[in-house]
Amino acid sequence: MIQHSAFGLRLYAIGEYPQAAEAAGLNLRRYVFASYLIAGGCAAIAAFCSAAFFSGSTTGSGDMLLSVVAIAFLGVVFSRRLTANIPGTLLATLLLGFLINGFQLLNISSFWVNGVQGVLILLVVAFSGALGRREGEQ
């Protein structure tokens, strides 16, 4: 949706080269504020869905943060341009879901699951950093 709408293309322009976007007449503060507002609304909807799914909120239900960060970073790797996109994020969600479910079926401790997620994050950051350096040299 973002890649095919005028609002999304303007956000891409602001993110890639803010000076050019401002020179083109875009109000940077308005678009950045709107993007934060939309992201906050999506986070609120996700929180309501999560609370409804778990029939309330408990103190131990906040350990999804590492999974969410791992999915976000893995989603970038599954794109051609190393940018976040919806199909890449869905593939990353499936991959991590299979991984976590497999660990649970094998009766492996949740500490190992968190460790593997952390290693995946480190590998993805190293991989994308190496690709960025290689593209910068060319």
C-alpha cells in the first residue's frame, strides 16, 4: 500500500533525501507526524488484539519484543532492495513462527529460543551491513 500510494511515495522521498523532498514543496514535519500517528494507531490496534487474544494482559506477556524485532529485521532480508516490505515481513513471521513452534515441540527451553532469536538478529544486521558496504564500494 505504501509503495503504491502518493502518501507512501512521499514518505519514501522524505526518508531517502529530505532536502530534495523539502525543495519539492513537501511539508516534512506534517508527513513525519502523520507517519508516527499511523504507526501509533497500528500499535494500539495490535495491543487491543493481543489483549483480546490473551483475555487480558499479564506481567509475563511482554516477552514478545524480541520476536517482533527479529521479525522486523528478517523481513528486511527477504526483500530485494533491503527495505522493509509486507511480503518480507510475512515470510519472516512464518519462519520465526515455525522456529519457535519447533523448539516448543522438541521441548527445548525458552531461553534457547530467545538466544536463537538474538543470534538471528545479529546475523541479519551483519549480513545487511556487509551488503551495504559492498554496494557502497561499487
